[in-house]
Amino acid sequence: MADLSVFSELVPLDHGLCVLSSIRRDGSVAASVVNAGVLRHPVIDVPVVGLVARGLRKLDNLRNDPRATIVARVGWRWAAVEGEAEVIGPDDPHPDVDGERLRLLLREVFVAAGGTHEDWPEYDRVMLGEGSAAVLIVPRRTYGNPA
């Protein structure tokens, strides 16, 4: 398992802002700015990079081809994580993640990315209404400039 320690150190230094690269159906690369963080996968209990996404093209890209690269950067320090993305949400059910576990998972990902909320029931309502999904990237390779 690839080491996520440098990536994890960078997350809080710039509000979890990262660049996610996914692959379009035509084979070209799409880049998106997202908030991401490190947490434990809810089923296989390994460290992953997670982000919350809703009905956007990046989800379509990841559903079609789960290969992803995500980069966290602060100044000249940066860390890249390559791996396979798993989408878990209302449109992408997981047999071991029921509705209640998904609700909590979306919160966990949000907090891992540096998010806070004063009204968690409102957060849950909005995430459900938007059809938000958790994207969990299981790391295969990490690299960067940690110093």
C-alpha cells in the first residue's frame, strides 16, 4: 500500500484543495479542482484519498475508467496519488454501505478534506438532495516533492 503521509500533511495547509485528473471516454485527461482528504475506506479499512462529488462529468469519467491521479500542493511542496477510484453514492450503491453508512461516509470525507459544518442535518439533507457520492481513491503509487 502506498504511503499517504505527505499527501495527508499537505491537505490542511490549503483547505484540502487538490487537482483531480480523470480520463474521459475519448482518452483525454480531465482536471478538476476539488477538496480532498485522507480517511479509512469504510469497507476494506485501508487509507484512501476521499472527496465528495455530485452529478458532474468527473463521476461519469471515473465510472467509465476508475484510474485517477490527485495532487495536493502547497508552495513548492506537492504530493501525487495514483490509484483506482471507487464511487459510492445513491447512483452507485455498494453492497456493504447502506443509506445510513453513506450519510456518515459523506460527513467523514468532508471532515477529512478540512470541512466543518454548524448544522449536520442540513448538510445531510443537501448531500442527499444533490445525489452526492463519495469518491475513494485507493493508492497504488505516490510521489512528489515533500520538502
